[in-house]
Amino acid sequence: MVKKDFIEIIARETGLNKAIVRLVLDRFFLEMRNALLRYERIELRNFGVFTPQKSGPKVGRNLKTGEQVPIPSQWKIRFKPSRYFSRLNEKE
């Protein structure tokens, strides 16, 4: 599924104009992005938690020369799904 599919489904099921649904989704994603850029945790009940985490520095290797290359620490986004998704593993 892509964003366009979500817009069509939400518009159809709510009776809202697609342009309005697109605007709301775009704003929602913009606010999520801004919160993560401020290193804030985002918790969406019955969906999951997005947490920015800083990884430690690592040592990599240049595959051509075998030389060790330092890799600096960097920020990553961790997503932990809620228990609601544990039903995906159940047999129907």
C-alpha cells in the first residue's frame, strides 16, 4: 500500500474530499517528522512506538583494501509494534 491507497480508502469510508484527507495525512506525517527531529518519542496506541536512538560508533572495513574504517555514531529511528500486531502470527 502507498499513501494514495490510504487517501482513497479514508475518503471513501468517511465521505471526506480526497484533497482534505491528503492535507490531513501530509500534516500528520510532517508533525511526526518534526517530533523525531526533536528526538521525541512518538507513541500511537494500538499501533506502536517510534523512538529515536543513537547508535554507537563502529569500525567497518573497506572490502577492496581490507583497511579498517571508523564509522561515527548516528541517529536511527526504532519502531516497536504494539501487541495488537501479535495477531498477525496467529493462524486463522
